[in-house]
Amino acid sequence: MVHINAATGGALLAALALTQPTGGSDVWATLHRPLHLPRVAPGGACPVSSVNRHVAWSRINIFGGSGIGPGPVFPGLGSGGHITVTQDTQYGGPWLGTKVFWYVLPSYRGPVLLRGRQLDGQHIMGFNGTRTPKPELRIHEYDTVAWSGQPPGSRGVPSGVRVLAPGCYGVQMDGTRFSRVVVLEIVS
């Protein structure tokens, strides 16, 4: 019979907990960091993120032409950082929306959690969904569509971006090694 004192038992349990595999949902809980999106005064200028010039967009050939923000995840919005939305005719209701392509550099292989909100007002941003959009977009390690010119190891997924009103919006993109924000202007 082996006797283990309380201190040794506690240390053993802690060590076992560190070696146990974590479930798929644990990574998403880890990525749910507090939002650190800026605020913009109503009617103020929207500080739209610029195209990242460190990426060879013409060679990558993503939908939208080029991506804005610091990366390693980029919304493919071209040079303007503006999204034009229209009334949701698929599901109806008050939502406006459009499609956005999210490109992930090959240097980042982990999951990505995207959440957003209006910076110059109180509206939320939703993604995909049905009559009501989802409050977040999850890009799994293996999620991608294929496109002509896709660099090896890169990923990209299209999504519906849905809002209740035009304005200045921020999207926080959280990965295992980063938390970044892109700012875009949504117009109707």
C-alpha cells in the first residue's frame, strides 16, 4: 500500500491535470479574451485600417484583392476598407449584410475567433447564421476554401457579415498567439 500525503497528492493531481488532453471547446474559451475595440464619437471620422503592404496581395490572389489590418488574419476588402451592405433578402428581418473573405497567412496554423461591434454606436456585428446572425465567427485550423493562386498552407473562408445599421465597426481577431483589431466602415 502506498501512502501519499496531502502536499504530494495535490502536486500529483496538478501534474495530471497538465498532461490531460483538452477538448476542442477549450481552445475557444481561451480565445474569448475581453474585447479591446476602440470607441469613435458619433459622427467622428472612422479610423479605417489600411492595406497591409508587407503581403504580396497580387501573388496571393484572394477574393477582395487585398487585406486590411496587421494580420495574420485579414478581411479581403481591397484598398478602401469599406463594406457595402444591402437588406437581407435571404432571411428577412432588420439585418443588412454582405460577404467578406477572411484570409489567414500560412505562418499561422491555429484557430481564429472573430467578434465585432459598432465603434460609433451601440450595434453588434454578426456573422452568418439564419434569421439572426451568430455573435462570432470561428475559423478552425482546417477551415479553408480553395482558390487560384492560393499559397501553400494559407487558408481562407468566406462569411456573411451582418449589421443593423451602417457605421464604423471594429473586428477583434483572436488566435492562440495574437489579438488584433481591424476597423472598417460599413455603408449601405
